[in-house]
Amino acid sequence: MSSIRSREFEEGAGRPERFPSVRSTFGTPAGHTTESGRDDRDGHDRPDGEAADAAAESADDEGWEEVRLPALGIILDPQARAGRRLVWLLLLALSVAALVYSVHERLGYLFANPIQMNVKLLVNRTLYFPDLTLCNRNAFNLTAVELHFGQMLRETGATYADHRLAGYSRRRPTPEHGHLMMAALVGHRNRTAADVWRLVRHRLRPLLARDQSPHGLPECFFGRGVQCFEVGRWREVVTVDGVCWTYHNNNSMKQTGAYNHLYMQLIDTEPPERQVFGTPGFQLLLHEPRDDPRLAVHVGGLLATPGQATDAEVLLEEVRSIPRPRRPCRRSAQYALSRCEADCFSRVLLRRAGCALPFMSAGRPCSTPETYRRAVAERERLLRRWSGARCRCLASCDYVHYDHIVDKIRYERPTARTRVFYNHLFFERRAEEFSYSTWKMICDIGGSLGWTCSASILTVFEIADVVYAKYRARHTASRRQ
């Protein structure tokens, strides 16, 4: 019995195996000993060229059996039918193409920086009151202009006719006559345009009507019976519309309502027929302390008109943006879009006029009547068709926007009664955030790998590891050769 078994074993030793092993399919790994007892990797008993070729051939065949990709075993199996291998190769190519398209689409979506805006309505215990810039729409005081113009005529011996003012009437002045007198003051006593604007400006306290108390206090209150001068401060600012004033209150607001915040009675001492430097009324702009009202007060804000009571409810909106290539913004606590646009307006006007008006931060000041008239005319033309888009100023990433709801009714006095207040302590926060992150993209690519190639992220690293091993083996073989 033992002899029969040994004979059958010897006869079967030369037959090919019915089911080839993984080793016979993909080749013998490098460094293993073959049946002949020789190490193929080291190439003993072979010439150097044959050893290098054997090492390179072994490097081409080894390692792919470790990659867990279903179609790869059939494609690399030399005993599989050619048609079957071709079909699976085509299916694998289509799957890889679908995977590449999916990855490309996800990468494009990631680099597009998709943004979603989260809007929250929050309540706080206290809120800060916005800065308020107040401008008289009748930019200059005609009485002061006439006073200084008369002094100039007496000093120079000139007449009204010498300045094209022969038909001037104090009762019915015209805007042209007012601007001619203003321009004539520029250059007299070496005065610049800034000096003249300061001489003929409106003063703040005369614009505030007096109350009925024995002391005749200005009707400017912040809270019940508290003068606005006691809890805040006014400062002069020079804008495109003349000299204005900005009110700043750094105290936090704990109470709300129309009677707890800013209350003013505004009046122009000039009668309407003598308001030749603008129209009756007052322009009010609510803004952040870091904002620059030089240009913004002309294009925004609310109007308070004599004979009307204007109630402005303040709405606070906090905006937080994310800088991105398509919509860049600037992160800086000192930067303000309004200041950038005002500087841009000044630069454009300086190029056209050749001299600087008082609100401009740079340039040679206008110091003669001719240059002043030309600069004022250019300012009016530029304001009529001005757009901030031409400046290419970046928006601020984090800023506070103050909106308002205005309610107006008729008022029995010839003053512009104005109240600016918070009606509640709610505020709106608008915050941008990325709606698609890198981690979400990796998860999407992993899902695409699963349904296209029935693989995972680890399969990608396995393929990379095999490719690197083959490259290293070939590089080592070429160095030995």
C-alpha cells in the first residue's frame, strides 16, 4: 500500500496544479527561494545583467495580490480568458473615470468656497448707542457770509458790482450770489477754503431750540431731564456738505423707549427764503464710531424737516463675513469702508479740480476765488453721478450696521423735533460660515470610491504603497546594473 501511494505521488509531481495558487498567479515575491535552491533576488550563479533583469521582472509582478480591489485579480490572472479580462478591464476603467469625475466635481465645489449665512435674533442686557452725525442741509450761514463779505469790501474799497453782485438783494438772495460771495472771501487775508468754511459755518448751539425754562436750556436731552452734553460729547466734522457735528455716547443702554434716548429740537436761524446754500432741514446719519461720515452723510441717513416730528427707531445688525476670492473683505478693527470711499472721492476730485476743499485729507488747498469756484463746480458734478463701486474698496469683514424705522407726523412748532432710540434690546447677527468643509469632501470621495470601485481610502494607500515598492525595486536594480 505504501508503495502504491509513493508511486502516485511521484506520478502526480509533474502534473500542473488544477487550481494555481496566488504565488503561481502573481509570481514569486522577491527574496524567496525557488525550487532550484537559488535566490532570484540576489542573482547568485547568474551574470550581472541576468540578475538585474530578473529583479526588474520580479518587481513588476510582486505586490498586486495585496491590493483589495475585486476586478484587479481577474485582470492580472494570466489563466483567465482574454474576453473576461477585457470586460473587467473596461468596467474598471469606467469606474475609475466616474471616480475621477466625482473627485473633480467635489474639489471644484470645495475651492468655490460655498458660504451659508446664519441669521440669529439675539437679546442683550445692554446695547451701545450709535454715533450720530448731524448736518444742516443749508450748509453755510448767509448772515455770516454777508458780514465777512462787507468787511472785505471796506478793506479793499471794492463794490458789489466788482464781484458780479450788482443785483444782490438781502431779502431775496440767490444761490449764485451766495456762492460768489463765498468764493470772494477765499484768498482775502491769505485765507484758504478751510478758513472760510470755518468762518461762515453754522454753530451747534444756535441750531438747538431753547426750552421754556427760565434758563433757556438747549433742547437736547439723552434720557428724561438729562442734557445730551452731560452724557456724551459733540465734535465738529468737515464733510462734503460743509461743517457738521457728530454725537458720541459711550455709555451702554439698559433702558429702551422713545423717552430714554436722544431727543432734539432743531431750528435754523435763517428764514427759508435766505437758505441759499441748500434746502431746509437736517440730515442725520447713524453709524459706527470708526466710520467716516465725510461722504456717507450725503448719500445716506434720514431727513428731519421743520414742522415735522421725526421718530427714528434704531435697528442694530451685526455682520460677520468670511474673506474669499470672489468676495474679499478686510479684517481690521480700524478699517472702515466709508473712510476708503471718502478718500477715493477726494483723490478723484483733486485730479479734476487741482486743489483741495476742506473735507479732503490731502492736496494743495484752494486759496483763490477761481480755484475755489472750479473745485466746488467739480464737486457738484461728481456727486451727481458718484458710485462707490469705482473705488474698488474692500468691505469690512466684521462691522455693525445701524438701520432705522422712521415715523413722521406734523408738528405744531417750526422746529424739527427728532427722537432717536432703541425700542428693544434685540439685535440681529448675520454670520457667514463655510457650508462645505475638507472633511465633508473626503467623506464624499470615500463614498465615490465605494460605489464606483468597491474600494476604500485604504485601497488608495495600498496602491500607492505597491507603486512605491516597484519604483524602489527598479531603482535598486538599475543601480546594481
